[in-house]
Amino acid sequence: MLTLATLNMEGARHFTTVANFIADHTPDVLCLQEMPGAFTPLLMAMHYEVTFVPMTQNHPTAPGDTLGIALATKRPH
């Protein structure tokens, strides 16, 4: 069985909530919208392979960071 989660992070607003959700459920595939680029190292520390596509910079929900979309998987993609 393969588990999939798709979440809209709304920048840094839900950083901790999303991190806890991922740690608790360990989905095989994550699709994240409005993800701060700063979230990438945390996903990598959780053993995800991450592809991040930046979309906007200095958004009010992530000052000084870049928001984008990300695909994170437990297996190479």
C-alpha cells in the first residue's frame, strides 16, 4: 500500500502542524503547496527525497523565504 498526503502549508503558518503530521503519519508521498523553502531540510532529515519549485519570494506568510510547491517521496523520483 502507498500512502499519499497533499497539504497547503500557507507559508510558515502551519510549519509545526505539518511537521508533526508528517512525523506521525509518515506518508510515502507528499505534495505540498505554499511550502517555505526552509522546510526542505526538515523533510530531508525525515528521509524524504524532495523536489522544490519556487513560486514567490518574501510572501507575508514566510518573510525572507521563498514559497513554492514540493514533491517529497520516501523513494527516489
